[in-house]
Amino acid sequence: MATPQTNLDLVARAGALFSTGFANPDGDLLADDFVFHFFNPHLPELAGDHHGLDGLCRFFERLQERSDNGFRNTPHSLTPYGDELVVAYATNTLSFDGTVLDVDAIVVWRVFGGRIHEAWDIPAVNTVRLQ
């Protein structure tokens, strides 16, 4: 059984992938059956399930293309829950049609067997802040 700290370290490594634009993909980080679930009624073209590292990379490429200035993630906290779940809280900064927005979000990560198997990205779409 993995320790909560081990799971926190894995999720922190996933965050590093985002901040580097997947410059150094970590092949051992995600399980073969990894699924990233994205929910956002304001970005329906990105909503849905994205499978594997390739699906996750494509999702972030599409998000970068949709935003005027790309995507920036500012992490705030990581909290383990039991032996399998980690909740990450962050602020995502994007720009649409010249308007820069900060969107708070949580991602619930399911980690076991030393790899990340699933993640649910849940943005706070009703409290988006103009920068």
C-alpha cells in the first residue's frame, strides 16, 4: 500500500508536467488505463474523457490553442484522503478574446499501485475572476 506522501509526490510530478508543457513526459507516472475527466460548461469542446498520456497532452494542447495566452497553473494545496485519493487545489489563468481570467479548480486524483489511474478536473465556473 502506498503512503499518502508517495501519492502526493506522484501528483506533484503530474503538476510539473503541466507547468513545463509536457517537455519531459514521465512514462512511469500514469497507468496504462489513465483517464482525465474534464467538466466545464463554458468549454464544451474540451469536456469529456481523455485517455492516456497522449490524450492528456492533446487536451492541454487544445486548451493552449483555445486561450489567447496559453494556460498557467498556480498550485495552492495538495491533500491526501485515505490511501488512494489526492485533492489538488489550484488557480488556472487563461485569456479568451483578450480577457484574462483566473479560474479556481480542484482535481481529484486516484492513485494506486505507484501510478495515477484517474483524475477529475472540476473548475469553479461561477466564480471566475477577471485579472
